[in-house]
Amino acid sequence: CSQVVACGCARRDAVQTHGLSHLREYSCWHAMMSRCYNPANNRHDSYGRRGIIVCAAWRMFEGFLAGMGKAPDDDMTIERIDNDGNYEPGNCRWASIKDQARNRRTTYYVTLHGICKSLAAHAEDLGVPYKRAWKRIRTYGWPPELALT
């Protein structure tokens, strides 16, 4: 019985038939798919194992690109608006690393003057160092109005 070993050409050709694998958006798509469907990915526990999936239309790169469009800037990657939601139209946008850092499961939100947003965003808006505001609220129990002054 002879053993046949595939060289990988068919897989490589299937992946590159669209000719778009050089795009930045392709890298974002590929990383998204890996987080959701590759158990060997070091972030799979936070995505695929949690049940986060990619909608059927976006499982092929062409569908993803048609749905999301090109990223407005080179520093933007895909972000889920609802961190417990799937990668799908209406729950995804292009966002900077800074914006994404403010939209995590661990983000601390406060309401200041009737506006609820991340403590980091309030601190930046008011020119207060984030760590100082966080310590005042979380360690000393100050109300946001006082901590952010």
C-alpha cells in the first residue's frame, strides 16, 4: 500500500484564487477566522470556544470584503461592537487599536453628567491621567465627578 502525501498546492491555490491575499483586510479576515475556528490559535479560548462565530456570508473573504468594505485607515482592524456577539453585519466596524482597547469585556464604564462611556475616554476628554482617575474610583471609592477633576 503506497502512501500519498499532498504537496499543499490545491490548498494554496484555493486560498489565493481571488488574488486579494495581499490586502490588509485579508490579514484581518484571516486572523478573525483563525480566532473563531482554529483551536491551535492562542486566542481561540476568547473567541471560538466562547461560541463566537463568523456569519456564513463572511466565511469567504470576498463576502467579508463586500460586507465590511476596505478599512478607512491602515491602523484599523475589525471590531465587534457587542463583545458577546458574532462577526456579522451590524455588529462589526473598522476601529483603531485605541478604540478597541476601550471596547473590551474588561472595560470600566462610568456615567459622568449623564453620559456613559469608558473611564479612559472620559479621562482623555477631561485631561486627567487615566491611572489617577481609575485609582480614585476603584481604590478610594470616589464618585466619577470628583475623580475626574
